[in-house]
Amino acid sequence: MITLDFTLQQGSFVLELHEQLNGGITALFGPSGSGKTTALDAIAGLRRPRVGRIAVGDHVLFDRSHGVDLPPHGRHVGYVPQDTALFPHMNVRRNVLYGRRAGQKLSLDVVVRMLEVGQLLDRRVPDLSGGERQRVALARALMSAPDLLLLDEPLAAVDVERRRRILPYLLRVRDVLGVPVIYVSHDRAEIDQLADRVVVLDEGRVVPHVRGA
Amino acid sequence: MSLVNVTLLTVTWAAAATALVLPAGLLIAWWLSRGRFRGRVLLETLVSLPLVMPPVATGLILLLLFAPRGVIGRALAPLGIDIVFTWKAVVMAMAVMGFPLLVRTARAGFEQVDRRYEQVASTLGASPLRVFLTVTLPLALPSVAAAAVLCFARAIGEFGATMMVAGSIPGSTRTLAVAIYSFAETGRDADAAALVVVSAVIAFAALALSNYITTRAGVRA
């Protein structure tokens, strides 16, 4: 159970979420400027809500009334930003291993096989294609054994053909690893194909979702 | 004292001064580039002060602080630590005068590092120190290297503050710049000229190195 119950203010923009999620893939959908990325930043601990509570299972990440505000490195929330932000000064292998936690169950082998990044491990980041970057960034986030995975428009920079090839990887994250995913997108078709649940944002507020509209 | 000797001593002291201020300098540079905190403008101003104050005035302040009866000197004296008019004062003067260049150059480098990398590193479980050491510092390395080189070059040329706080004791506190002054004053023009050439070569090499590092980084990025 993931609790996203917070209000965040940024200048005149106010983002308000009052959602309980049950795992699986949740899509955050909405036009640009609706607060999707801001929501991910708040969950990851990169922006501080004004009030509210954020929790993943029993792990309380933020609770204003109890003075809890874990730093990003204590949240166990994997984050793949839209531009992937792969570390340009490390090769793929060092990127993927950067967040590996001691004593975690997930091995490099499993992640590498699942996302098919084996041949990329010794490559340099600037030499990767858009689709390869997405898979490597996903592998890097998974290797930190997150309790929750945040993906910001993971397919925005990828052409339609590649998109079709990456979608199955995302489904594997859900089905094989059972990691809940919050997935930001403004592509209806993509969401209908992937998401178990859709939260539609407009100007910082949740509005009712009409499937297939 | 030979010209080679004074050159070697000066280079050693300048390197020591650079090494001495590097950790604190990088930390403050990073802090200034990232933090929004109270007193930030004050800290910025204080750091840059030696750049614009007369070096002799900075030297006098150091002398008053570190003299055996100065605020800091009084605390150090019982420990048997003598600073003023020893080589330690030379290194201190060089460090203080090189500090602003170090901080300003490194800070510009840190400001160019995309914060997204640091944020992602922290979501991957890296502590702020680890983020700094494994992401920020490597990505800003060209600027950090250039900053250290500039600090070193400034230290080599240090004169005013050194004269005040360390004097001009041949073989003990006399630096390249101070030696040029005293040679010229005592009519040893050939020796003075030789040291001018030496310091010009060092300064040229340092600046060329600094420019090379930043240009090469620019090409790579």
C-alpha cells in the first residue's frame, strides 16, 4: 500500500494528491505543467510538501505532523528521470552498480538478463542510443532494490518502434520483481497498454479518469 | 643561498599551501554553489576579501593573530608551535592569498554540474558525502584542477603578506618574490633577473596547464 497524501506549493502552483495505491503500475497522466514530475520529486524527497504524508507500506517517508522527512538516500525509492541522468563519467557497468545495496537479493545477473543490457556493460554512456539509455537507467534504479520505482516519461525520447520493444521490460519489472511503479506519461495509448491504474492530473489536482477517452 | 634553492623552496611551500587549503576550499566552494543559507553573502565576501585587500594589510592581520601574543598565537605558544617568521608563516600567507582564487574557480565548476545527477545519486542511496565524492567532484574535476593550479600560481607570486608575517630570512622564509625584491634592492641585478625569468616560466606553465585542462574538458563534454 502506497500512501500519497500531500499538498505541495511552488510559487502560485499548488499540487494536491490524496491517493492510496495498491502496487502494480500506476500511471500519472496529464498535460505538461499539471504537476506530474513535481509529484515524483516529492515522493523521491527532492521537493518538500507543505503538509501531508507519504508512505510505502510501513516505511513512512514523509509525515509533516510527526516531523518525518527522510532524505532521498533513506527512502529506497528508485527514480528514473526523463533524461535518464546516467552518470556521464562512468561506464554502463559502474552506473548500474552505483546504487547496489549490501545484502540485497537482486543480483546483477538477473537485472542484466531481464533488461538485456549485458552487451552494454563496458560501453560509455555517450555512445548509447535513447532506448539503451532507458534500459540502463532502469537497471541502475532496480539495482538499488527500491521499494517503489518512479519513471518520468521513460519512453518520451524513444521512437515508436523502440517503444514497443521497451514496454515488455517495464511489465517484467512489475511481474517478475513485484516492484510497484509510478509512471508518468502524457501518452494515452501507452497508458492503456501498461497501467493497472490511472491518476489524471490537471493543474495540480486529480480529476476523474475516463478510460479510453 | 642559491637561486635553485630558493626556487625549490618556493615551489614546495606553494604546493603545501595549495594542499592545505584544498579540502576546506572545495567544501566552501561547493557550499556556496549549492546552498541557500543565511550569511551566504557574508561568507562570499569574506572569502574574496584577500583578493582585493592590500596583501600587506592581510599580512599584518595574520601577524597580529599569530604573533606569540596574538589571539591565536597565544593558544599555540604553550604547544611549542611557532608560526610567525618561520616557513610555516610563508605557507600560511600563501594559503590565505591563494584561497579566494581556489574557491571562486572551483565554485564556478560546481555550478555547472547538473543537479539532476546529484539528485539521482541520492535516490540511489548515496549519502551527501558520497554524492560529492563520486558525482559532483569528478564532473567538476577540470575546474577543480584549474582552481588548484591558479591557487598554486598565486602562492608562488606571493609577496606582501609573506613579507609582513614571515619576513625575508634567506634559506628559511625567503620566497622567490621576496628574493627578487631583496636582490634588486642590494644591486644584485643579474640574480634578480634570473629569478624573474624563473617566476615567469612557472607562471606561464601554470596558466597554460590550467587553460589546457579547461579547454580539454570543454572539448570532451
